Amino acid sequence: MKEKILKIITGILLAILIVGIVVFTIVGHVRTEYRYRVYEEVKDIPQDSTLVVLGASVHPDQTPSDALEDRLNTAVRAWRAKKAGLIILSGDDGRYAQPETDSMLQYMLEQGVPEGIILVDGNNARTFDSCYRLKNELNQNDVVLFTQAFHLPRALYLCNEVGLDAWGVESDRRSYHKIVWFTFRDWMASFLAFLDIRLKRLPTYLENQ
């Protein structure tokens, strides 16, 4: 009886180990596949690029969170360096969680960015949605993504896998509260990103139709 129980426990542990190795391998693939597509400096971005600021949380008073503010500020730096042909603010307009894009637009206008070169895309619950819509709804081809280092590898993977020629700029300009949690969560989301692509899932806005 004890031997049987030991075999069962050993089998369970072995299965957990195998699953862990598979998940870790997939996550590693997602996070390294397009890691080379990162501009070290804003000055390295080609002129007349389409800059895409990916959404993040906002404060209760509807001002950008630290992470979102840094993404926006990095894009503003690129605009001031005359790198922007178009700036797309891609996030949630409030239909899924919070009105990120209203806050993003207001902030960009306050920094002097002309409204005429800004396109607001608010129909996005997830990063996958943003990438899918950039390619299939907004008809973009070449884009430069602005987000933090913990998020950029997954964003690059998703956008390039849906058919975009996507590069990115790390927008970390300070230390972030809960950065360990954000990083862990994004690593787990990287496995979901792999499934989104391989299973040809639909973005949230199409699933809800």
C-alpha cells in the first residue's frame, strides 16, 4: 500500500515538473523572441514613425499612474525629437475597466502635442487586443511601442506575431511600487500570449459581439 501511494505521489510530482518545464520554456520563448527589437535611445527611432503608447492604470482622479505617465513622457520626448508621424494612444476607454485613453489624451495635449497627430484607440481590454487592432482595424504596419521593460517583451511578441513590424522603447523613468508583482504577473501573462497566438484567439471586443 505504501509503495502504491509513493508511486502515485512520484507520478504527480513528475507531472508537475514536466508541466513546469513546458510553461517555463514557452514563457522564455515569448520573452526573448523579439528582444532585439528595442531602441536603446529615443534618438534611434526613425523619423515619421507611428508611436504607440500602450495603456496602463490611472489614479482615482483620472490622472495617469506612474507607469502610464512614464510611457507618455517617453513618447513626448520622441515627438519633441521629431520622430513622430502619428501617435496612437491604445488602451481601455472605460468599457472594460478604467478610462485610460481619456487620461492619456488629456496628458498629451497638456504637454503640447498637437491633437492632429494623435489617434485614440480605446477598445482594448488587453495588450493582445491593442496589437490585433493596430494591424486589423487601424491598418498599421510599422509601429514603435512605448511601455516598461517588464511589459515590452510580451508586447513585442504579440504585435510581431499578429503581423506588425513592431519595435519598442523601454519607458522606465523611475522605480515602481509593486514592480516585483508586475513582473511576475507579466511573466505569467506571457504564457497566455503564446496561447492567444497559437490558438488564433479573438480579441475581447470581437468575443463580446
